[in-house]
Amino acid sequence: MKVQHIVYSLMAIILFTTYDVDAQIIRDRRKYRHPFDQKNFNFGFQMGLNFNDYKFKQSYGIWDQGEYLDRIELKARPGFTLGMISNVNLHNNLNIRFIPAISLEQRDFSYYITQPNERVEERHVESAILNLPLLAQIKSDYYKRYRLYVLAGPELSINFQSNRRLLGDPSQLKVERTTFNLVTGIGFNLYGERIKLSPELRYSIGLTNDYVPLNTSFPTAVGSLLRQVVTFHILFE
């Protein structure tokens, strides 16, 4: 299943489950704010499950050192993310959020080589990534302990899984240490007396090529790798 299909499906579920709340918010336009949102600045933490993929371009039918690569297949894998929340309330309906997080990710590539001998060569991209997103959050009005919101913004990702141990191995696929991404998301706030709980679906797409062809077999088989991550978060503030 494509990452885009997962994004659309999960967003549809969130919108469906919050439809009644949204309708009530539309009917009631009171500008009341929960005491929790009267703070100018607050902290929190998040945890979530991510689904990792690449939007990648490949060339078919590549010869390299007497071997023929027929095609490449990408297998997306799940992972885990954990982060801290720094939130600034600029307006009743607008926040700025900085959410540094560590994300454990893996993506598997299958290289189908047909000549001189038919075989499948597995290559793995395992990453421990520090994500540094700066997000603008637009919220609906508060109503009966609920608020809906959307968010978007840029993100810098730093991969701490070094390529140094892979440089001398041409059978390994290598990626850049840093990438820039665009993040979008949707979620809703559930207010308690002492805590605010927020289920959130977030999508990150890479804006820069992640692929490093240095010292790897079939270097021209991959044209580009754009990082794609879908994450379902639970945020506590």
C-alpha cells in the first residue's frame, strides 16, 4: 500500500470520528478559551508509530561490472518516534510549535539481479534520526473540551546512523546525513483538568535528495530518494 493511501485513509478516519464535534464547533462560535490555553508558553512530550517509505526514481535494466540489474523493489517498514514539545500561544487560534524528536526508521530494498546468475540482493537503510520541525498550528475555537487543528512547517532531519562503516562496502545503499522536509498534519485536542491529550496524524515529505551513489554497485539504478514518513502521534501537554 502506498504511503499516500495510508495518509488519506487515516485522515478520513480522524475526520469521521470528529465530525460531530466539528459540527458543534461550527454552530457555537464562542471565543472561550480553556484555562490551559491561557498560558503563553507550555511544554509536553509526544510518542508515536511511524511508517517509513521513499518516493524514489529508478532506472531499469542496468549493467554494472558484468551483472544485470532488472529492477528494484522498496519495502516500507514501521518504526517508533519520541519527542519533546515546546509550544508558544500567539493567538487563540494560532500556535508555533518546536518538536525535536528521535525517530527510528528502516527501509528495505530488493535488487533483482538476473545475469550472470539470478538472485535477489537485499539492502537495508537503518536510521536513527533527529527531527527538528518548526510548525504553525491553526486551531478551531474551543468547545466542550475539544479543538480541531491543522499544522504545517519545515523540518530539518539529521541521521546519526553513520555511513562510515558502509563506505567500503559497495553492496550497501548509502544516504545523506541531513535532509530538509515539509511537514503537514491534522489532529484534535482533548482537554482534561490537568492535561491536554492530542491524537495527531503527521506526514513528512523530503525536499532534498537523500541518495548517495558513492562507492556502491549499480550507482545509476537509483535516480533520487525522497524521504516519506507517516506518523500517528499521541501528544501530552
